[in-house]
Amino acid sequence: MAWSVRKQIVMTVATIAAVVAASATAVAQDGYRIVVNPSNPVSSLSRNQVSKLFLDKGTWEDGAAVSPVDLLPSSPVRDGFSREVLGLPIPAAVNRMRDSAQAAGVNPPPALATDREVLAYVRLKPGAIGYVSLAADVTGVKVVSVGGKTEHLLASAPAPAPGADPVPVGGRIAMPQRLVTRPPVYPAIAKTGHVQGVVEVAIVVDATGNVARAQIVKSIPQLDKAALDAVKQWKYAPTIVNGAAVPVTMVVQVTFTL
């Protein structure tokens, strides 16, 4: 009986280890696929062609208008796609798309929050082209080959050196999960004056997840101190880059409403 229990424990531990290892591999091999509407006859494109479709729009070979769609700028997948396919960091790509859209009198490509939203957009628009993570279920869209590949792996983000400056959140550095939130104490003088609004605070979150520094970047003078006092009590999950916890910097908002 004891031997049976020990055997079961060993098998359970081995199973957990295998799941953890598989998860680590999946993270290490994150990447993206480029997808189009299933009615699109295109099955392969060059990187240069995809870049032009996103940055300059235009039309497909059959005359259909191109409708590119992006993920949010904070997405690691978007960062990889932008650098590797468009050949531009996200801010430069956004500027280029905006300028092209203004010149053509149209809106720039939408930026959607999830793979699911991108896939729904591509399914509905005959001229759509987008990209989704390798984990996404691409049923109902067509995956196109780009540069001879249908799966594109993201390069690993370099780990900052010990004692390095905080890493800005965005691109491949995801916004850390907030574990503890302390609401601000509304100043009496601001209540009396019916002062409300949003204060923006630039913060540095250290490697342990504590808010190490905070500075007002969008001020409402009667509310600034309350915002700083609240933010300094927030707690985040540590940001891990290549297996090591690193400090990060980002801007957060504190909302005051009456």
C-alpha cells in the first residue's frame, strides 16, 4: 500500500514537472501567424508585400481594398511583428500608418485587444489581413506563408544587466499584474470644491513588485498628493525577463469622481 502511494506521488510530481516544462517551452517559442479572410485567393506573400499592405494599405490583386488590423501596442506579438515584418519599432510604424491614412482620407488600422477580436475582424472583412499568436485557434481564417514560413517565432528579449535602469513597459515587456490596490483618500478641500478628474503618475516598480518611485505627469493640484499616497501602496507581481525579476517603469491613472 505504502509503495503504491509513493509511486502515485512520484507520478504526480513527474506530471507537474512535465506541464511546467511544456509551459516554459511554449513561452520561449511564442510567435505569430499572419492571417487573411478565407475568401482571399492569396496563399503566400513576401515580407515586403506584407509591410506595404500594413503601412500603405492599397488593394489586393483582385482589386479588393486591404483592411489591416493590429494588436495593441503593448502586445509582445505586435512588437515582434512590427520589428521583424514591418521593419519598424511600433511608434514609427504607428506614425507611418497614420500619415498614410491621412493622405488617403481613411482611418488607420484598428488595434484590438485580443487574438479572438483580430480573428473575428478578419473573418468578417473580405480584404482583411492581421496576425495572431501561435496559441490562437485559426479556424475560419486562412494562414498565409510569409517568407516561406507560416509560423514566426519571436526572438527572446535581452535580460537587463543587474542594476540597470527600469525597463519601460510595452512591446515585449507586458504590464505587470496589480495585486494590491489602495483607493485614494479624497481630500476634503477637493470635495468641497467639487474637484474631480484623472491624475497620471509615472511609477517605477522594483524587482519585488513594490512601487519604488512615483512622479506626477498629469496634474490636478488639489488631488496630486492623494494620488501619490495611494499609488505608493500598490503592489504588483514581479516582472520576469529571461528568468530574472527586473524593475519596470510605466504610467498609471488615479481617478477621482464625486
